[in-house]
Amino acid sequence: MPERLKDILTGVSVTKVKGSTDIDVEHVGFDSRKVAAGDLFVAVRGEHVDGHQYIAAAVAKGAAAVVCEQLPENLPDGVTFVVVPDSAVALGLIASAFFGHPSQNLKVVGVTGTNGKTSTVYFLYQLYTRLGYRCGMLSTIGNRINGQQKASTHTTADAVQINSNLKAMADAGCEYCFMEVSSHAIDQERIAGIRFQTAVFTNLTHDHLDYHHTFDEYLKVKKRFFDRLPGTAYALVNVDDKNGRVMLQNTKAHQASYSIKSMSDFKGRIIESRLDGTLLRIDDTEVWCKPAGEFNAYNLMATYGVAILDGRNKEEVLQAISRLDPAEGRFQFIPNQQGIVAIVDYAHTPDALKNVLETIAQLRTGNEKLCTVIGAGGDRDKQKRPVMAKIACSMSDHVILTSDNPRTEDPQEIINDMLAGLDPVDKRKTVSIIDRREAIRTACMIAVAGDVVLVAGKGHETYQEVNGTRTHFDDREVLNEFLNETGQKITE
């Protein structure tokens, strides 16, 4: 349904208008290639592309109005131009208004941090579904609207997609939306106009410095999410991470904390940790949880904290937590008949990899060998490559360096960057196999019953991207193929 331009500009800071705002807008977009007759085109300055360069193209395709930061030299007749200080912010506010401010009809919980966003959002979605609520989820592993699965292309989508999904949730009778909030989304104002009931901070470690350039800037972007919360919201942070309390500085929201090692409002403690789960003491109650590892204990505590702050019944929450399943591609076991412990994990940052390897180390008896298959994404933060290789070598018996999603980079150059972090001792336990399928096959052939094979970096992903082309590739499928076939083993 079309909306009046003047109505969807409510709340937007406007510095100049050329033409009438008393017109209908069929749709809102920021990609000139997708503009149709009667649409509103918002010219956003991106990291690589400036939408102002495509105003003429959008007008040629029938745009009825344009929102921009700077007027073009030649203004075409019959098109309304609205000048704003920040078109990215304007896009978020306009998208929210165009779809009827859907976040105001939902309880939206946003989870941010370097690691743990996906698992925490997935746990919350499962928890509230088990408690009998209709829910939506916006996540790396997929978007869900009251049980219906939708594909996901980014950790946090663009403002138009987000609000479109929120409206679909509200229309489906959902009461809650649980969404990942990435640093890119915060910095690019993709969440402008969304009203959050709760914001969760998991942790902050080395990542995305190709975009943010410095760790301090990365931290400030995350903090911006909390700085903008209204006084009616809750800010729930992990205080075992020193940056947790930083997030609370200057926030107007009600403050709360969770932890495993420190004093906090929601305190957890690991009683027993096994490959098949974790026995947690949550406040004063022991709960057996299927997700394994300390990192998942933090995610479970965040989930518990959100539910209690929301006024849910403690006993019902703990019962539901005991039945939660791990997220896809997050410390996911691949069953096999060879007795090999095969694990797929999305770990693609130094800290995430360290967490997974530490969890495996805690659960090993000491006799089994660990073979880690790891790569690093192309066109992304190069600083973490040697660090990740070093972590893998320091905590594994064998390491196979391979391709992740090389994108437009030479896979061998990415591996060379990783090798630069290794000393001669590390290199003796390391081999490089560019072909990821062959790398996984080699790990399976090296391992014997009782050994552990960790394939890290891609997790739930079902593709590999090389030179702009995505082809089907699923670590879980490849592991399953090689571990459930009879083949000759490599002996040492």
C-alpha cells in the first residue's frame, strides 16, 4: 500500500524540500537498480558506493521522490527532493514509518558483541517459543517468523528489510523479535527508528578492524547502541568482559548484568562440562543444558537474564533452558561410525577460535589427538590471520590451513598471511591445502577413533565464495561424507 511522503517523513530532520511532500510513495529503496515507478529513492553514502551518484538513474526508472544530503545540479521536473543531514539515519526512520512503525508493536531484543550473537538470539527464540509465545528471529543462520524460515544474507539486514520483516512478524501475531545487531549495522544506521525493549552485550574481541580500523572505534560503535536506548529499555551486559561496564556508561536504560566469574545480577557457574552438554548453576538452581562449553554458558546466562528482566516465571524459564538446542554450526557434532569426535564451528575470530579450542581441551582425556582445519576470509581483517593460525597451532596436534571464503583474494596469499604467525615448531605440525574439501578429507584420514576433528570458520554456511561466485559447500556435509565411508587411513 502506498504511503504519503509527508507522513513517512515524520521524525526525520529535514533541511530543505524541493517539490511537494503531499504525494504517494509506492515503496522505499536505496538501490537504484531496484527502483520502480512511484518509489522513494534514498541516496545513502556507503563504504564503497555513494548513492548520490545514482540519483539520475533512480529518477529515470520512475522515482517520485528522492531523499539526499546534497541536491544534484539539475533538478528534474515532477520529482520531489528532500534534503537531510544524514540520509542513512533518514532511511531507517522512513523505513520504520513506511511499514507502520512495526517495532512499536513488538518487544524487540537486540544482541550485540563480537561472539555469541547468533547462539544467544537462537536460544531466546527457542526459549520464548517453548514458553508459548509467537516469535520472530533475525539472525545470521536465518530469519524466522512464527516458525517460518526465511533466508538471511547479513548478520543485520538493511533498514528496509528489517522493517519489512518486523511488519511481517507483527502481522503474524508475534509478540517478540530477537535480532542480532552487528557493529556494521550500528555504524551504518540500519537500526535507526527501531525501538528496542532490551539490548544485550556479549563480549568484545578482535574483529572487523578492516572496517573500524581501531579497536577503540569498534568499541565506540558498539557503545552507541546502548547510548541511544530509551529510559524504558533494559541494558544487559556481560561483566566478565571488561567492556561490559563501558557499555552501561551514559545509557538511559535500566542496567543489569550477567556473569560466570564475577558478581552480577544474574550469576552462573559451571559445575560440570562435557562434550554433550553443561551442568550450570544459574543463580541458586542447577540445570543440565545441551549446549557445551564455557562460551555457551555465557550465552545461556544472557538468555536467562533477558527472560527474567522481561518478567517471565523463573521455574518455567529454567525448564525451557534445559531443553534448548545449540545453534546450527556452533559447536555442532557430526555423528559417525568411526568413533571420531567431529565438530563444526563458525569460529572466525581469534577469540571465538580460542574459546572452542579451550572447550575441547577441557574435555579431552589427554590421549586423543586434535586436528584443526582453519582458514580466514578474504577481503576482511588481515590482522587476525596470523593470530588465528598461532592459536590453532598452540592448542592442536595437527593443523590444516585451507580456504574459507577467499572472495576476491588469492587463497594462497591468505594462507601465507596465516603462516606468518607461526614459528618453526608450529610449522612442523601444519600443512597447507587450498582445496577445503581436500583439507577436510585429509583431517578425517589422519584421525582415528577417539580423536577430535575441528572444522572451523564457516559453521552453518552452505556456500564458498570465490571471485564473486558462490558455489554450494557445507562443512557438515563434507565431514559426514568422509567420516561415514570406509576409506584407507593415514598412519603416522
